[in-house]
Amino acid sequence: TVIVEKIVGSLSEAGGNLKECKLLGDKVNRNSGSMGVAFSSCTVPVAGKPTFELGDDEMEFGVGIHGEPGRRRDKIKSGQEITKELLEAIIEDLKPENDDEILLFVNGMGGTPLTELYLVYDNAKKILDYKKIKITRSLVGNYCTSLEMQGASITITKLDQELIKHWDSPVHTAAMRWGM
């Protein structure tokens, strides 16, 4: 959502109409892949209890940004193993080529320290460098959280000149500020 909203918001600010914005949003979606992992659930205020329960030695792969449980539960692994598994699923789906420019986005789920998010980014960069997939834009932080959930997601977006133009355009929001 963060990447779509930033890029489509730029087009809208530049005078794009609803149809143009929808088409660009669809393009961003086609060019993006994302997957998350959680080490805890979140507590949705209206429910008043965690959405799902994890053991102290468990993690949940494929969690949703609204606190939905994932598609698989596993024993906790190292940061390198987790990053590799997330990236392999995304790369298999998105199939970036060696000459593709990509945006690498590491997003926190709300309860993960920024230093740990940068470790995920570093692990991902090493894997992508090895695969000769070129990171030309990046973003790391808690931008779309699941309240206090501990975990992270990795998103890759294949870029072209249109997407780069709108990603790089000035932005001034509560969470993103550049080019102003």
C-alpha cells in the first residue's frame, strides 16, 4: 500500500485523473511482490485480545497488515534464513531480471526496532546483489504497521522510468518527506 499510495499520489498531485491513477496503481501492483513474517500477534482494539497466538519459539509466515494470521507457522530461524525465504517467495512470483531496477522496501509491523529492520535490509541486499538484482531505490522503517506486532515485511517493486519519476517526486506527509 505504501508504494502504491506514494506513486499514485504523485500522479494525482501532477493532475492525473481517476482513470490514470487507477491504471498506474494497477501497474505498481503488477510490478510488486511482498511477504511478511511475525513473531507476535497484534491486539485489534475492538477484539481486545491477540488475533492469533504464537509460542515463544514460533513465527508466522505470510501475515497480513491487519494482523491476520499467515499461511504457515514455523520454528524461529535466523535473520538470514527468514530474509532468504521471504525473498525467494517474492522473486519466484515477480521474476525480476538482472537488468531490472528495483525498489526494496523493508517495513516494520510496529513492534520491531529499526536496527532489526536494517539487518533485514542488509540481508536482503546481500542476496539481491548475489543474484545481480539492482536496488536503485529503498525504504526502511515502520510505514504500514499492524499496531504492536513484532515482525517485518519485504516488498520488491520492479521500476521503470514512470514509476521512478513518481517515486522520486517531492513528498511531504507525516511519514515521508523528501524533495521539498
